[in-house]
Amino acid sequence: MELTLESLKLSLDTVWVLTAAFLVFFMNAGFALVESGLCQVKNCVNILAKNYIVFAISTVSFFLLGFGLMFGNGNPFLGLTGFAPSLINGSASFTSLEWTSVPMAAKFFFQLVFAGTAATIVSGAVAERIRLGAFLAFSVIITALIYPIAGHWIWGGGFLSALGFHDFAGSTVVHSIGGWAALTGAILLGPRLGKFTATGSHTIRAHNMTSVTLGGLILWLGWFGFNPGSTMAADPKAIAHIALTTNLAAAAGTITALLASWKLQKKPDLSMIVNGTLAGLVAITAPCDAVSMIGALAIGGIAGVLAVVAVFTFERLKIDDPVGALSVHLVNGVWGTLAYGLFATSAGSLVAVDGLLYGGGLSLLRTQAIGVAAVAAFVVIASAISWAAIRAVFGLRVPVAEEVEGLDIGEHGMAAYDFVFESAKAATLPAFTKPRVREPAMVF
């Protein structure tokens, strides 16, 4: 068998893209561990179920509709070709993906794991009070319609791409889209019972910080598929550069979140530290190819502080986010996207443009801001309509009694652990807000 240099390169590129996609798929385990650990023990099964099922839903809905809308040939606003029947052999329907030579099936699988990540982000922000069916219905909508349409504007040859908007691996396409959808859902759902009272915000504590820490490390590992894999080719220089900027931003975010938490809370909060790592990773995702190592440290360091401050800001606004998803993915998705306009540099990166801090003027930053605003407007409106429709048909929120008892028993009829917590702990509820329902003998 003759092995040409061209066929060898294609084989290496394909193996690299699929390996990176497998790493991103494994991030589902990280999200499940982080989100379930940060929630109460009585809701652990529910959050695990959502994180497990959402990728299956994403696979089917993105295959049937989303991939064509996002990458198919069409107009500046959505793709109109290449839906499921012509996916594997229909490469002519996807001119926006011609820049990479790997097989169409590999292109699809790599993009699929990104779509699944966007849907998973929503899970944590609406945790501990949403009906399972309502969340799953929204997961279909975001992966089949919302994510692909906005993604087409940037990665599918749409109007933002034509403007020069830059998002290498998804600070906006994945994290901000998921974040804006999560914010809309959290507002429409309202806070968990007893979270906010006349005297202020009530802390509802995480139940398993071991799970949170392990999940954070899995996500850190998965990001080495997320960002370097977006090269869609086994390019040694590009992969090495992006892997290092990604890691530097994560490390900087970890350290600055530690310091910010220590200063504001008087003690270092491990959940803030883990979220600081994730914030640095989210922020560097858009500009990872375009910044120097010092720029990566700066972007990640700012992200870690933003993640901590944003948690307290959302609490002051009485927006309940049990896992800090908004602070990590939304706030730092926006920050990382704008950071490209500030820190892009032709010196020591993979691009030939300069941002504001390197003498390039305001043009890059202006384009990035336009993209952030356009995506925000579309996703918030589309998500609000979707959540409202789901509420009208199915209802969004579990009954009060079920929320008090726990979604594990109410939604799934099982508990996450063998042991039980005795007494009817509606401990998150001040006495004057407790619902007038018969309390269960035991709460899981």
C-alpha cells in the first residue's frame, strides 16, 4: 500500500480532531461532577440525569437540524442545506467547513460536542427547581435552533464572520450562547425557595466538594481538546501555542480567584477557586490563537476576579445561579471575546493583527463588541420565547412540596446515596416562608 504524504497528513489530522473531540465529550463528566457537587444532596440524581441525557438529545437534534442550520450553505443568517440525509457525503453543502480537509463525519462529531457543551451550561443555572421535562425540551430547542443559528453568523460564514468577528474556539459561540440562555431561564424560573429573604441572600451549601474539585480538573483537561482541537489539523506550532495560552489563562484565573475570594470572603472558598479556573479557560477560548503568553496570563487573571465579583453581583440582583454558571460562562464568555480586541498581537501569536493594547486601534474591539451585542440580543429573545412556550405547555417549575423534599425523590424516585438525612429539612426556608404542606418523614 502506498502511503503518500498527503494521505498521511489527512490521517494524522483526522486522528487529532477526533481525539480532541473525545476530550471535549469527556467534559460532560466534568460538568456533571461540578454541578452535582455544588447542589444539595437531595437534588444530586436530578442534576446528574440532566447532564447525562443532554448529550444524547444534542446528538439527535444537532444531527437532524442544527448542523445544517449552522454550517450549511445559505445566507448571512442561517444555513439552508446539508441536513441529516446528506450529512456524511454532502460536503458540497458545507463550504464554510472547506478550510479543513478531515472527513465530514469528523467535522460533524467535533462540532457536535461543542453544541452539547452549550446545552449543558444551562443545566447548572436552572438547577434545583426546574422540571426535568422542561429542561430537556429546552435542550432540544437550543441545540436544534438557537445555538446553530447564532453559530452560523460566526463559524458558518454568516454576517459576523464577514465583519471580521473572531472567536477561535467558542467564548461567544459556546459559552455566551449557553450563558445568555441560562440567564433567561434563571430569571423566568425565579430563585430557589428561601434563597433570598427580607434580610438578604441565604447560602445554600454545596454537598460534595470532592466531586466539584474532580470535575474541575476533568474540565481543565478537556479544554486541551476544546481549544487546541479547534485547529482541526495536526499543526504542531498551532497546537502547542494554543495549549500553552489555554493553560496559562487557567492557572492565572485559579490564582486570582483564590486571592479575590480570600479578600472578599475572609477565607479562600474552594468553589470560587474552581470556578476561577473555569473562568480563565472560558475567557481564553476566543483569543487563544491570537495572544502572547503574557496576554494569556492577563486575560485569565482578570477572568478569575470577574468570576468572584460576578457571583456577588448576581446575588445582589437576586438572580439565583446554584453553580456559578453565569459568572463563569456568560460573564467571561463576553470578557474573553472582547479581550481579543485588546490583546491580539502579531508578535508571539498565530495571527497577523494587533489589538488596542498593541497599537492596533479600536477596530478589532468594535467588531467584537458588535458580535457580543448581536448574539446577546438574539439568544435572549429566542430563549425567552422558548422558555415561555415551554412554561405554557408543560410548566417550568416543580411544585413547592417537591422542591422542599428534593427533586431526586419527586422526579426520579431515588436518592444519590444510601444514607438519608433525617428530619424534614426545609432548612433553606425561613419559618415564615415554609409552604403549608405535610413535611416528609425523611428528606434525601
